[in-house]
Amino acid sequence: MSKRGKLGLGGLDDFEPKQSERRDTAAADQAGEAHGFKSREPARKERPIRRRSKSAFNAQINIRGREEDIELFQAIADERGIAYGRLFQEMCSQLQADDSKS
Amino acid sequence: MPVIVFAQPKGGVGKSTSALVLGTELAHSGASVSIIDADPNEVLVEWSKLREPPNGMKVFGNITEDGILDHIDDESARAQFVIVDLEGTKNLKISRAISRADLVVIPIGASHVDALRAADAIRLIRTEERSYRHKIPHAVIFTRTSPAIRTRAQVAVLEELNEAGVEIFDAALHDRAAFRELFAYGGGIRDLPEDRVRNLPAAIENAESFAAEVVERLRTIRNQSQAGG
């Protein structure tokens, strides 16, 4: 037995490394929960898989044009109920087709 | 092997200081000591970077709720003593660490608020004792006390704890400059520069009596559990 106030070098050999008894973690968690000892770590949420749009309409150009042409372009798109990108595609295709005919 | 858990859901009561004082004293006596710093503030990890920790001592940080028990289990199979320091909040790591504790040390200052939070920890320990059908020895230690006098508040808290049947350490860790300087210089109390730290011999004696009482309690606990089968 050690004397109070004197640990003594080499006086602790009676303590040996030993596997601690494994006990069910759920019981500790339940006890903690019951007394308000809660997790402080952010809950790990499954990351939602981001669905990237498969749309091919993802490039952009910035055209400087005449105001009336831009208005006409917008009006045609509105009239047909299609997006500008779609109208742009159709116009290009049409022009290409016309060229190949002539 | 013994796992000593420092648990007190209130901050600023001297948990890390008392854990460190115990750890360095045990290492000074030639024991292998693993300190598991499970407080996200990691003041003990910081301390270990100031100066090489004493021989036989290892300090582990970056401890998650999911990882804490594996760390405790690994280290108790490797080191003679495992010391767990925890955050001063009501957190899950406390309840998990208690499930592995051979001794829970609950530091409190001489104040009613500290005693109330200590009571929270003790209620948790008692619930875990019932769940595991296994005694989890625990005791309160007064910290930051005056070496000269026992304040009225201290006496009142002492009476409250006695009435509640709570075990209390005979030793108290006094409010000593040396204990604060540990975090400035690194190393153990005995490594501090005597010419720069006021009344170092008294602090060493204080640290020694606390560590000796922990060892004594651990021996008693071990003998009781062996006697009880």
C-alpha cells in the first residue's frame, strides 16, 4: 500500500495494461439521453445526390446586336413558347439546311 | 489498465488541469500513461506540443463520439493508466467514457453551481451503474481552493455532498500558480522553473497527494472487485 503523499518511483508496477471490459454503448447513450447528455457532433446526413441537368443547353454567348433584332428574337421565342436556346438552335439548323439546299 | 475519467458538465472547474496533474505525476513515478483529450478545445494536446511530455506519456486528440471507446479500449490494453479528459458540457462522450471508467473524478470549485452540475454527472453515473449492474466508483475533488482557508461556500457544498452520500477526495487541488503555468511551459509540475513559479514545492506536494489518493482509491477498488469476484 502506498503511503499518502509518496508515490515512489517504480511503485506502480501492480497496475498493468489490460483490456477494459467492453460494454454495450447503447446503454450509455440511453443513460446519457435520459439526463440530457447529448451528441455535440453534427448529424451525419446522407448527402443528397445532386442531379445535374442533362440539358445540352448549358453554354452561353453574349451577343451585341441591334435592339429591334433582339426584340424580334424574343417575340418569336415567346410566340412559339420555346426557350431562347431552343430558338437559337432551330434558327442555326434552319440556316444550315437552307445553305445546303442552295 | 485503470481508466480514470474526468467528468464534469460545467466548464472552467479545472478538469484538464487536474487530469494533467494526475497524468504527469503518474508518469513521474515511472508509469505508462495515455491521456485521451476528448474535449474539442484540446488544451492537453496543445500542452503536449509545448514540450515533450514526460517519458511513458502519450496524448491523443481528435477524439470523436464514435471513436472514443475504441481509443479507451486500445490504450487500456497498452498503458498502465488511461486518463480521459472531457468537454465541460452535457455531451455524449461523457456518458460513453463513463461506461469504461474504473474511477470517475468529478472536479468542482467551491460553488453551488459547480455542485449542481456535479450532481448531473453523478445521476448519469448512477443510471449507468443500474444499466450495467456494475459499480462505477466516482468521487468529487475540490479544485482551485485556497491552501490557507476553507471558505464558507466550500463548507456548504461539502455538507451538501456529504448529505447526498457523494464520495469526496481528501486531497484538494489548490489555486496555485504552478498549475496554471503548466499550460504555459509544458511538461510536468516538476519540470517548471523554480525561480519563476511561486511556491513550487507546495504545488508539487499538492499534486503528489492528489495522485497518491487516486492510486490508493484505485487499489481499494481493485481489491474490492477481486474480493467480490
